[in-house]
Amino acid sequence: MVIRPATSDDQAAIRAVVTAAFTAEFGKSDEADLVDALRADGDALVELVAEADGAVVGHVLFSPMATSTGARFAALAPLSVMPGRQKDGLGTWLMEVGHELLRAAGVEAVIVLGHPAYYPRVGYSADAAKTVAAPFSGPSFMALALKPGALDAPVAVTYAKAFGTEVSP
């Protein structure tokens, strides 16, 4: 198993992974269109794949967020693992490698809208997101500080255009 940066040659395989993962979980595959739109807009800040035996079996994409404070934040969306490969740590590994790359690039925090029982395993929490003003809230809206103190003060965030949100800092 290898985690590596996504390339343009991976796009069809990534679409297949994202579609399979989200159709199995939610019965729809809108997330595959989100990935394409983020890429088309130049908003793929960090995009990784998990590859096993020459096949892409997992994918994660982080996009830049504008903030009211000028701090560098990223959104995690989506994270996808082929249904037959779920629950073997690939998603966690993809996130951890992504977090290290983001930290090295100076990103201070990551925001995710996701399953509240899944993302806390790598440090995301709804509590950490309480200082973040965004178009989302509740237990599925979580944050992770990559830099100590990054989520201590109130901050408003704007998602990349592909998310279709209208709130801005």
C-alpha cells in the first residue's frame, strides 16, 4: 500500500472510488462532481490517493479556505475509500499524510463536515470548531488545529466556490 500525490492519470480511478464510497454510504455520488469542480477551479490544495497493487483504492482532497483573520485554513472534502477496503485504516492514513503535508505548507487548521463518530479518531472535534463561523454547524462540523492556538480566537471561513456556499469572512 502506498499513499502518494494524485496525478491527472488518476482522475477516472478517483471518480470511481469517490462514487463507489458515497453511493454505498449515502446512495448518491455528488462528491465525485465536487472533486472535479475543485480541480477545475484550481482548488485542490493537497490531493492524495491510496494505491494497492496498482489500483487506486482511496482518495482525499483538501481545498483552501479564506479566513477573516488571514490564517491559512483548509477544508477536508471528500475522503473516500473503496467499500471493500473500508475499516482497514486507509482513511486515517490518508488524513494523517494530508495533515503533515498541510502543516509543512503552513496551513494552520482543517475543517470537515463529516461523520461525528469517524473524524475524531484523528483529532477533529465539534468543540474545536465552535470558534469558526461558517455556513455549517452542529456535531458534524468539526475542526483540527495543525498549529497550536489556531482555533482559539473567533474566525469566519469561506469555502472554495465549488462548495456553493455564500458565507464569507
